[in-house]
Amino acid sequence: MNLFFWKKKKPLLNEEDNRLIVKAIRQAEKSTSGEVRVFIESRCSWVDAFDRAVEVFFTLKMDKTDLRNGVLIYVAINDRQLAVYGDEGIHRKVGNEYWNKIVAEMLENFNRKEYGKGIGECVIQIGDALKNYFPFEKDTDKNELPDEIVFGR
């Protein structure tokens, strides 16, 4: 119970970072049928970040894309944990080494406390990979998932 209920909780990201990330998602999805979502929460208690990312991925029904090419970027800000989970369609194309590289680059930005930049650059790189394997087809493609950041607990 919060005894100081009049104190507003500090947002996990500032407005500028939010705009930067949503803009990156929209830019990345312009040239691919793939979908990128970002889920941010304060803590990832009692579970590994990758396991939590998988749980969130299926909770958000990201496995329902037509080509199984959704990618979730999961971040637990206060616990300093993150993971990237790609559905089976894109994972078969890029493999574990690619995801590990993306996470390492995001961590470099996070170590400088550049969360918005780190997530935004990660989204753009994932968008490039998705474009290579799942290019946009103007006659059939639709935005299957929302572009906004999902904030957890």
C-alpha cells in the first residue's frame, strides 16, 4: 500500500523517448509485413527476462500474425533486464546470434541511460531484418498489431 498516494509515480520513459520509439516502430513497419512491439515495465521479479518476454509475447497475441513475423522488445527498467523475442517465422531467418547482437547494442545505449535511443535503434534494425525477409506488399499487407508502447506494472 502506498501511504503517499498523492505522489505521482514517475513514468518509466519521458515523452520524448515515447515519441522516438513509436516513430521508430512506424518507420520500421513501413517497409515490411512484420510487426514490432515494445513492452516496458518497472520490474521482472522472480522470472528471467527472456521467459517474461515469451509470456508477454503470447499474452499480446503476437503469435497471431499471418506470417509469424512479430518481434517483441521487452524491457524491465528498474531491474535493468531486457530481452528480444521473435516469432518462429523471423527467428528461423535470423537465428539466436542476431538477437544476441541486437540485445548487446541496446545494452550499450542503456549503460549510457539512453533508453529511448537504445530501443529506437533496436526497432529500426529489427525492421531492416524484417524487410529483408518479409517485404511490404501494398496489396495484401495491413498493420496487424498496434504501434504504441505497452506499459506493464
